[in-house]
Amino acid sequence: MNTKEQKKWGCLIFTVILLLGPGIFLYDMKFQETMLVSSVSPDGKHKVKVVEKGSAFFFGSSKVLIRSGWRYTNRLISNDGGRLNPSNVSIDWKSNDIALITLLGEEQQPETIEFNAKTKKFETLR
């Protein structure tokens, strides 16, 4: 391989790294979804999932999506910039149709969201 070919390959590899690096970083920070908790209602008819969307930047809040079927709501968990894990979320079923989702973070009071599977609505309780 001569010097010209080596330079071409070097430039090509450098360009690929330059283009892919920010793309991978952006995907990890904004779009990657990490499952935290999933729960099925006592009668087995409804399912609620909580996923972390992206990751916290420095000491920022983490975005979470609470989903049931096609319905979802976005929330933030202030966890001192740390990655979230299943201990940051709990799902308790009040009945076959009502789930209480509690979000916990190091820098926030617990936030409880009620999901009513009949009306398909999310409501913040506290």
C-alpha cells in the first residue's frame, strides 16, 4: 500500500469516526430506552411499563416514559445525574383497572401518578 492510499484510508476512517461519534452520543443521551419496571394488573388484562428515555446529562434530571398500550406520559426524575434503576420506580395496583406509579429520586419528593386503564388517563396525585 503506498502513501497516497494510506492517507485516503486514514481520512476515510477519521471521517467515519467524526460522524458516528456524535450520533452514538446523541442516541445514548436522547433516544435509547432502558426498561426500569413492568407490571401486569391482577386480572392480567392491563400492563404498565416505565422506561428511562436517554440518560441524564451531568447533574440533570432523567426522562421517563410511563406506558400502557399506546397511551403514555412523560415525567422527570431528579436523581443527582445518576442512571436510574428499578428502585427509582414502583407500580402498585389499587384494583384491576387502577395502577399507582411512584417515581423516586435522590433530589425530589416521591411523585405518584395514577393510571386508570378504563379511561386510559394518567393523573398526578402528589
